[in-house]
Amino acid sequence: MGVPRFAFLVHPLVPLARRLQGLRCGSAGIALGVRAGTDPDDCGVLARLRYRGVEGVIVGVPMLPTELLADQERALRCMLRAVQIAGPVAHVGLGSVLSVVAGRGAALQAACGIPVTTGNAATAWAAWRIAERVAAGRRVGVIGAKGSVGRALVELLGAAPDPQDLGEFEVLVGAHTTGGMVDPGRLRAGAQLVDVALPPTLSGPTPQGVTVIAGERLPLPAGWNRDVWGWVFHVVAGYGPQHVYACLVEPLLAVLEGRTEPWQQGRSLTAKTVVVLGEAAARHGFLIG
């Protein structure tokens, strides 16, 4: 296969992001907003990156979160096409809602015959370390504790699962699968929300005095290379030009570690897996500042 490679599949969170993806991939209909972009052939390469001899191909699936959840068979067909577009790869990673549809990676792996990892292990690792630093010994509440990331965080942080009274907590972690689940008014003044949900946990604007912290944003390590579109992707996707979200790093770490199985798939995620992935991340230069 030559240079070891992985594919990372993403989707737009809002219509404007879909139109930008259409512009990048040369689809005038999607760029102008006159086509939805739910056909498998609407998928396209958004960017490429390289780190420590491994190449990553970021492929866009232009379906919005509601569309992915409503038609999971179509979502699977689009994801399979996206893997094919990426070319020969050793691992596939899933971003945002793509990680929870069509069997949470299992159906795509069965269809393409390549290990598919959801990104949840890396997300949990980053959120754990960031929340641990923010909490500084204070008690933490986890919103979305029934999901795989949330369950792991409850164990790793010794946190309260899905507390009824969010106002009791100065530090919260948002780990709900699809986000937009919490009325901002339920948070106390001065609260800090470490958020890994995409779309975000809060259903409205952040209240004055509440701080929302990106819960899986990692500083780019030395030696991280990207093409021009890679720079644009980091900015447009909300990563910022000098950061990368942990879920993208998960398939990269799988290739660097020579794994033949995904870090995480389906609903199960153990605290031990999160710890092991974190150790691998540190070995390969990823640190949480």
C-alpha cells in the first residue's frame, strides 16, 4: 500500500458548512444550496495531512446530523463511498454523528473490510484529562452518562452521572451523543462546561458567566503537516489553525501503533482502553496543554 494511510470521515453540522463542502468538492448544486448532498457520489476529499510518516485523508459526507439519523441506510452507503474515495487505507475513523449511526462503526467495517474506529476512545481521553485539570479536585457532573464516552468519563473522573440539578456543579462535562440537550439556564453562574458533544450540549447561547471549554481539542504537535485545504478544514471545522480534535487522532494512533483492530466500536468503551490510548498518544507526541 506504500505510505501507511488512514481515512477520517466527517459531515457538516449546519447547512452553511455543507455548502462550503460542495464548493471544495466542485458540486455547484450543493454549494448553491439547491441540492441536499445525500447521494454517495456527493462525498469528496476535503483535505490531506501527514504526521510521522502516516498520511490522513479527510473525506466529507455532506449529510446533516438529522439526515444521518433519519436515514441510516443511506448514511452507510455514503460512508462506504467515502472510504472508497479515500483509496487504500489501513484504518477508518468517524467524526461526530457518523460515529453513532449504522451500528456505531460495525456496519461500515463489515461493508468495507477495514478496521473502523469511532473516535470515542480519544474523545474520552482528551475530555478526561481536560476536565481533570479544570476541576482541580472539585466534584464533576457528566451529562450524557449513558453513552459510551459518558460512562467511561464517570469512571475515570469519579463523576456524578446525569445529575438532575446541574446548578450544584461548578464543573460539568457534556458527553451526550448528539448534543443540544441542555437548557443553558440550568447551569449555575460561574460554571465551567467541558463539552465534547457535537452539536454542542447547550440548546441555546452560553449564559454570561458560564465558560464552555472544547473538551477534545488538542494542540497540533511538531511535525504535523497539511495541505492548503487542511488548513482551511481546521479553521472551518472549528478546530482552529493550531489545534486538532482528538477523534481525528484516533485512527492515526491506530496506524502508528500497528493495530489491526479498532480502538473502539459499538457501545462499549472501557476506562482501560481510554488509558491505553492516552499512553499511545503521549508516545506519539500528543499532549494536552
